[in-house]
Amino acid sequence: MNPGDRFLHFAIISFIGRGNFGDVYVAQNLRDNRRIALKIVRKGVGEDEEAKYRAEIYGAKLQKELHDPEDRVVKVFDFGADEQTSIFFIEMEYIEGDDLSTLMRVRRDAVPAPEIARIGADLCGLLDWLSAAKVVIDGNPVSSIVHGDMKPRNVRIDARSGRLKVIDFGIARALKETNVTMPFNSPAYTSPERLETGRADLQSDLWAVGVMLYELAARRLPFEAENREQLERRIRNPEPPPPLPEAYPEPLRRAILRMLRRDPAQRFSNPAEARRAFDNLLTGAVGPDETVRSTNYAPADSDPTVRATPTRAQAAPPARRKQPALVRLMIFGAFGFVIVTILGNAYATYRSASVLAASLDTEQLKNTEEAWTRYQELNGKTWWTGMLYPARRALKKQLVGSANQYIDEYRSSDTPLVFEKQWRLAANYLSKALELDSTDKDTKASLRLCEGHLARIQSSSTAARKELSLRQKYTNTAVQKFEEAVALRPRWPDPYLGLARLYTYELTDMDRAVETLERARQLGHRTGKREKAQLADGYRRLVERHWEQSRKMRDIPEQEKQLLSKARSYCEYSSSLYQEVGVYQSSVDFHKILVMRCKEIDRRLTEMPQ
């Protein structure tokens, strides 16, 4: 939906964001003249889509009942379904402010310790309240609520009051119901035991809060990986997350890390205990070190049957016999041989790596796949991987350079010859470059960009066109990948170009398309014929959409006229863009189609009574 569009008795003002199940907009309730947040959930095809749709209905009912006694839950005014379009809507209070994910992304300075402690206390306090809450849904009593999807996007900070508000109870359930699996989780915020069983409980919600607090303090997730499978494996691994910055007080760091222990028995036993820990931090009443567990057993070396000091009856150890000179010489010789062998292997490795690096730097070896194979052969023959640095540096440069050829062409050319095959090659090169240096954020951002374009292309494939749920999956993946690229490399226009194309052709969200293209321009991208033709196509599609909708409103002249007038305004803008583009790909043909449609719209407007 775009600004100015109507849905039932709501007028769309702007787009807020996209969740797992639906889109959220700022809208005006035309009946009550009230500004609200409107969530739109479209019913897809398949069992998963049906389950999501039912979950949203249940979650809306639950959230509506929960707000009255607890203002940290966003208020639900109304909800319902439009049977003609199979769209479920939730009308909620509009919270002027940002969610935690936005605050973490745009904030440049460190989040103060008291603010983190306050957020921790508020979230744990809410979880404690939910665990004891009792409401009635469809005549059935419900108690001990589990949110199930605690993450930064679902936590908003009211700009006026500073109060914390939690939204999206779409998969929330009563604790007694969580003996069934809850598959709609956000992996980065999912506890290890939930990954293993699929079941959510109070501990899994508490774990998610711990991840968010860690993210606020460290400005990164506690567990990171290249893909979902590796991320889940990392979370289940007993290795703890990296230490938090030492600038934060030790009691705060202890409390957060305690929430992220692999064994639930070593975490806070319940949300109330965790809330008290954060409340104590705010008041300065810090308790004992919570990372140290008490023990009831004595150390292994305190066996009472063993005397600490030898008695006179104990015999002195036998004197060591001096080794013959020949034996000592043989030992030193063997040791020297080992040292020489090791140093020789290190030198040979460095020399071979330097030769490979020279052949890459001088472009004698241009075949990237062959270079990768030769590097892997060297890597397999040595235990001195540090000596491979010259080859690793040169090979990474060639891999990134090969990928950047396609990325640069897509950005710089109005007619780029970069298709699915080229994006896959680029992604392959960048994956290998990350194997050589996993800390390079620019390389990781480039890989996310390629993955976003691949998902974007898949969203328009024949299979995705036939199955709505598959198309939505690829579209959501593409948006996620492009946004990850933005987070990794904020001053880079390329992810915004991908988002603009996605918003134009897959989502027909021209407000977001214009916004992302403007952001790319601000970051140095020159707007060319491709971008102008893209916008012209998008507004032409809006003309077609409003025209088709107007034909269904012949019995309601007022609404038909509004739709036709809206389509007419899009006609003018789209036509002006096509005229600027001139002869470019299919723009001339599309412009002719637009002109004919606009004439039909004009005729219909003329026929209608004034």
C-alpha cells in the first residue's frame, strides 16, 4: 500500500516496517479521526501461511486483553478481516518513537549502562507480569503468557514519555500450550533449548531479552554466523559469547552474560529474579558475584587421608641418575632436527606463497578458480598457515576484485549485463574471500548484496509467481539481505539500489522506492535512465492497479471517482518520467500503453456526473 491509499475505513499515511507475518503502516481512522498503527496480514497459500494467519488473529485478541492492566503492551483498538481480500487487520495505538533495532542502528555513541539496566528491568518486569497474567480469550481462561518473539523490532520506546512498549503478540501463547512447537522464531534471539525442541517458555523469552541487552552494550549480536544453519549451531555450542566492553560496570556485564548461559539451570531462575538484578544496578545495591556458583564439595586435593607434609617415615625419592653424554647429544640432535624441519617448512611455505602472490599481483595468473585451487594445495601442505599471508592477501584482492566487476557494472551502467549467473559467481568469490578473512565487513556487505539480488531474482521466477508464499519468502529474504548490507556498510549506495528495484517491481511500494533511490543519490549515486524508467514503470503499475479497482466500484461512484483521480495523478507523473527517459529498452512501448490507459481514465471521468 502507498500513501493516500484506502483500506476499509483507514487512510494510509506512511509505511513503518515489515514483520514476519505482515506490514505495518501509519494510518488515519476515518471514523474516529484518530492516527493509528495499522498492521495488514495477507492470507497466503499453504499450511504455514494458514498457521501464521490464525496466529495473528489469536495474538490480536490476546494483545487487546493484555493492555488494559499493563501499559507496556501496545493497545489494540480493533481487529477484523476483509473477507473479499482475505486480509486481516489490527488497529493499534501509534507509538511516536523508534524501535530498539532502529536506535541501535542510528545511534553513534555507546548506550549508557543505566539505560541498558532500565530496559532490562522493564522487559524482565513485563515478562514477570505476563507469567502471572490471567485473561479470557473466546470464553477460555488463559494464563502464564509466553511472547515467543522478543526482539528489537518488537520493542518501541515512546518518544514523549520514554516508556517501553512491546508489540506483535502474533505467536504469543499460554505456557500450558507450549508443549507444541512454535516454529515462527527469529533465529538470532532463539534460545538453544528452543532450537532443539521447538518449544518456547519463560526461559526462552528471558534468553531473547539477554540477547537484546548484549546487543545494546556490544553493538553486535552475541552469536553470529554466515547463515541460519551455522547460527543455530553456534547458539547450541557451549562456547560463551565474546566478553562485553569493559567500559560497562562488571555487575551489568555479569547479569547479561548470565542470561546467555547454555544451561538454563545456570541462568536467572525466572524474570522476577532477573528484574531484581537490574533494579539493584539502578539503585546501586549490587549483590555478590552472580557468575560464581556455590559448591558443597571440597577441592580434590583436600583428601583428609593424605597428609599435607611428608613424615619422617616417608622415604626420600631416589637420586636421579646422570644421563650419559651420548644420550644427551642424541636428544639435542633430534630436537635440532625438528626445529630445522619446522623452520624449513615455514620458509618453503612462505616462498611458495610469495611466488603465488607475485603471479596474482602481476596478473600472470588471471584464472581465479585456478588460483584458489593452488592456494588450497599450499594450505593443505603446511601447518604454518601464517606464512601463507602473501598469497592470502593477493588472492583475497583478486576474489573481491572479480566480484566487484559485476557489482560496479550493475551500479554504473544503465544497461548492466549482470544477471543471476553473474550474481552467483560474485557471491561465490566473496564467500571464498571471507574464508580468507572473516573480519572484513566490506566483503561481508558485498556478499549480502549479492545474496539480496539473488533472492530478488528468485522472487520474480516462474515458480514464485505461481505460489504466493514462495514469492513472499524470497521477497522478505531479499529485503533482509539488503538491509544487512546497509548495516555493515552504511555509506554505500548499492543496497539501496537493490531495495528500490524490489519495492518497485515486487512490492509496488513507490513511497519506499523513491525514498531508497533518494538515499542512494545522497550517497553519491548518479540517477540515470535506469532509475527513471524504473520509477515510471512503478507509477504505471499503480495506474493499472487503481484502474482495476475503480472498475469494481462502479456501484459506488464516490469511491470510483477517488480511485480514478488518483490514477490520473499517477498518469501525469509516470508520463513525465517516460518522456525524460526517451528511447530506452521497453520504455517507449510502456509509455504508449500508459497513454492509452490514461485516455480511458479521462473518458470515464468525463462520463461520471459532476
